[in-house]
Amino acid sequence: MRTLSRRLFLKVSASAAATLALSKLSTALAWAEGFYREPPWKRKKPYWGFGVDIEKCIGCGRCADACKTENDVPREPFFFRTWVERYAVYKDGQVDVDSPNGGIDGYPALQDPSALAKSFFVPKLCNGCENSPCVQVCPVGATFKTEDGVVLVDKEYCIGCRYCIQACPYGTRYFHPVLKVADKCSMCYHRLKRGLDTACVEVCPTGARLCGDLSDPGSGISKFRENNKVQALKVHMGTEPKLVYKGMDKEVR
């Protein structure tokens, strides 16, 4: 058996390391190009986006309940298009996250409140990725993005392979136990097309959620993005999410 000399081994290793470094650099440059290019809502009208003000969310769970009612989501506590997580951050650095029944039924009392540094609620839903992993992996085109920027699932085409569920980096998809297809937040597209708010926005008692047309500078969502320091989740993955948060702490994931 032929063996590599030390010099050849080091040469091969260096070449492999250089290739890996170039690959990472290429990924970073691609992400940067996507971040700085003109956003799609400058070219298309309307173009829908979503915002959440974490500082206003009280964890009432009315949004998750309304979503299930509006979109016929199964009532079992592990099927959700949207839900609310509670973050409990302790003085020793420990972070606990819970979301019993998506927040619909409230939350149990926190243990040892004296050790708590802070706690807050974070609504979760489809991030409306401009560069959607779920769209990319669907083998039959059942998951697609509309011309106005909403990612949807065509239940007639979906074959239930669940690739999209695995591909979503935000964990916002589930497999519908009755329809046997993938399901997710549709941003209440059927309501948007009729000029209505999404069900979750409509019932939020504090105005923590808002949805609107990003192509309209005067819309609530455009002003929300312009007038506040907003962040999106996992932007390093190049998904270009159109869901943004105000007041998002580093603990949120």
C-alpha cells in the first residue's frame, strides 16, 4: 500500500484547508451581497412583511388560539402555525424556554423568582424567507413563494415527504395529521387578499404583532422597520427573513 510522505501530507492538508476557507468566504460574500442589494419590495407591489414588538407581548396566547381557529389547525398541543415562547433568564446565565400548548393556556409559575434576571415572551411563526430553504427542497413545487412575497403550501401538490419540515431552520412547519401534508403559517394570505389583517394581528390586545405592505413607505410595517432597531433570526444562514423583531435579546433563538 502506498503511503503519503510527510511533505505531501502537509501539502494536501494545506490545500484542503484553503479550499474550505474559500468556500466559507464565498458563502459569506453571497450573504453580504444578498443583504446589501435592493430589497424586492422596491420592485414589486404589494410585498408583505411581518413585525413583532417583543416589548409589547404579554404572552396571552390569543394569537395562537385565533390562528388555530382561522386556519383549521389541529387542537392538539403540538400542531402550530404560530406560538409564543417564554424566556426566563437567570442571574447565573441559565436560560429556560417554555411554551406549553403554544401559550394558549398560560404558563406555570417560575421557580425561584429571586434568581431571575428577566423574563419575556417571543411570538414565533414563519419567517417569510426571501431565500426560502423550504421552497428549495420541495421536489414537486408544492411549497412556493407568491409574487407578493408570501411562502405558501399547495396542499393539492404536496406529497407529504416532509423535506420542507426538515429544511426549515426556524422549526415553523409541521405535518398535518389529517390532511397528510406539510402545513405552516400562510400569513393569513386569504385575509390579506381581502384587505384584512391576519387573525393573530387582529386579536392581539397590545399591538405586538403587525403585518403589512413593505412596498408602501406609509404602511405600519414600513414605519415599524424604519423607526425601530429591528432584528431577524438566523440571518447568517442567508434566508433573508421578512419577519423582524423589535427588542430581541441575545438569548432568543
